[in-house]
Amino acid sequence: AAQAFRASILDFTSAPTVEGSGLRFYEDGILVLDQSGNVIALDHAEVLLPSLSQVKTAHFPGKVIMPGFIDSHIHFPQTDVIASYGEQLLDWLNNYTFPAEQRFADYDYASNVAEFFLDELMRCGTTTAMVYCTVHPQSVDAFFSASERRGSRMIAGKVLMDRHAPDALTDTAESGVQESADLIDRWHSNGRQLYCLTPRFAPTSTELQLTLSGELLASSPGVYMQTHLSENHGEIAWVKALFPERKHYLDVYDHYGLLGPTSVFAHGIHLSDDELQRLSDTGSSIAFCPTSNLFLGSGLFDLERTRSFNVGASIATDVGAGTSFSQLHTLNEAYKVLQLQGLSLHPFEAFYWLTLGNAKTLRLDDKIGNFETGKEADFIVMNPQSTPLMAYRYEQCSSLAEKLFLFMTLGDDRLIQATYLQGRQVYQAADV
Ligand code: GUN
Ligand code: FE
């Protein structure tokens, strides 16, 4: 053993019940790591302490250690447009997003924003994300370089867009796919980085670009695919007009071979039964982005219906249409989206979702998501004393479920005291 961490420790071994099966909680626990930052052991302090007399142990009394959060859909260049007033999807893209994304042609600019973006994720306790860069390959190099330097496991890709966007933001069918292939060679499985083919959404790719993207995906084992799907009624009508021969929005992606177990479709708010059935049959998943869906007025994601088709749903911020980098804030909004539909979100399920749940949906659960032996130890230390209100209410809670519900309802970046990647501290809050 190389080092150990002692605190209250929580993780999940499977989807939890409200009674708490599937959940592991050690009131006074120890997490033990090896030299490379992988988990060796997790148990009660009294069990492990005798064997750890020679091992450097960091002790956080009164704090809660949990696996790092996973965000399945976020745009790093949209750090520049978060909180932009007044529009729904298509106008928001044209008026705010496309102008901002043009700045990422400059490697140094992209690099600075990538550093800020990763700092912000770490401050919020997010250790892995599935990330859109811009159409510029240099934005991807900047992002992966920054991520690899700090040792975070990230999935990311170059946006493919060969029509219906400003000239400065378009590639061509051939150049976009060639650049993606080069980026796969450079970055896929390089250290902790994983590549994701990223056609922005159906309206901004020609049929040729979608055809070539599907071919590249088929010949790139392990490479992911991400795009947007059925977010907004204007968008859906536009897709119908552009692809009249396809039976629905999802069929555009299906026709070009873009569905599958490592394909993640953001939003999926206004889907037909047939679309949900096809997502299910192909093992494709949806990223639910509650703050974005509310902010752009896109609609209420129907989690229950999605699950009734056995379609995987991850949970994501979608910054910059999303209004917070914090996955805690995202849970808070998800709870309200579900409440408006007569459902709720139990805190056990919520924290499972941010950790092992998203890891499973992103097919990363062999590497991250909990503290099983051998997994990469990306984790956070949460401080219930971080704000007066949290401290006050925390004191009143008797059960773990109540405490976790406070974290997801009142919590934000201030709850995160420290963030570790494979046992290395990459963020620590200023002393409170
Ligand atoms: N659809 C196509 N591009 C985007 C984007 O950048 N954000 C969101 N929310 N939806 C999109
Ligand atoms: Fe998005």
C-alpha cells in the first residue's frame, strides 16, 4: 500500500434500493491505494488500521469521501457562453454559441479555457466528463493536453459540422473525418484520454459527412460517439425538412450507422416510441441535462418512459446551455423536473447516478465509478460544514438518506473540500 484516506466513505456496488442495498457506507472508513493510485482496499477503520501502521494516512474527521462525479455531456468552449440571456436552442446557437466557438481556432486561447474548465470541474467534484470541443482540431489537442497533464480521465472529440454554421466554424465532409481520424491516432487511449466522434447534430452535417462519420466509427473500436437528439420543436421540424426520407430524427443517425452501446444522445426529450425502441435495441443511451432543458425551455425529460423502454439515461450538466458546472446543482434541478411529472428522485439513486450509474452508461465501470479493488481512485472529500445552512440542517439529520438529500438540494461547489485523481490531490478548498 502507498497511501490511505480515512473519513466517512460512501460508494455503490449496484443500483441501490431505498433500503440501501447496493450502497456501501463506512461511518469511519479507510480507502487504501497502491502506488499507481488504484484501489487496494476499503473497509472500516478498525479493520484496516492494524495493517496500516507504515502507511501515510490522511484523516478527514466529519467529512464524507465519495467517488468523483461523472458528467456525460458538456461543452468546454461554452464556458464562454454560460448564462447568456433570452433565447431558445436555435437562436441561442446562432447568437451566442457560434460566435464564441470561433475563438477556439487559436490554440493558446483554447488552452487557457481548457485549464479554466478543468479547474472548474475539479472544484465541483467532477473527475470525468464526456466533452465537446469545437470544429478546430487544435481545440481538441489543447483540451486533451490539459487533461493528460493533470491526469483526469476524459472523453472528448472535435465537432463535425460542414453546413448551416458560420464559415469559420465549418469543416468539409472529408476534412472533418480525416481530422477526427488523426485525433483518434493521437489521443484515443493515450494515457487516460478517450476519443469521441462528435457530429454536432443532424442539421449541421451533410449526408456525406454523416456517411463518412459512420464508416470511421465502424472502423474505430472503443471510440465513442456523441451528438444531440430531439431537444427542441424547432430543431425537430428542421431535421424533418432536411431529411424527408428518414422516418424520424433518430433514424437519421441510425441510417448512417451512428447508434450503439458507446453512443450518447443528449436530451431526447420529444421522442416517439419507435425511437426509444431503436435506442434500446442498439444499447444507445440518452444524456439527461436538466439545467439546460429548463434554461432553454426545451421541455421535461421523461425518465420513467425512457426507462420503460430499457434505454440507459446518464445525467449531465450540458454547460453552456446548462447553468452550472456542479452535478449537485444538476441533481437539485433533476429532482424538480421529475417532481413536475409526479415522480421523485431518491438520494441513493441520485448519488448512484453521478458515480457508478453514469460510469456504467458510459461503459467505464471497469475503470471508475466506485471503490472496487483495482479501480482508478478518483474521489472527492465533502465537507458538510461548508456553509452555515448546510451545517445547521446536517446536524438535524438522523439518516444517511436525509444527509445525502441535503447535499443534492443545498449543495454546490462549496460542499467539495478536495478532489483527488488516482490518489493525487488536484483541488483543495480554501480553509473555512
Ligand atoms: N444542439 C446542437 N448544438 C447544441 C449545443 O451546443 N447545445 C445544445 N444544448 N444543443 C445543441
Ligand atoms: Fe449540448
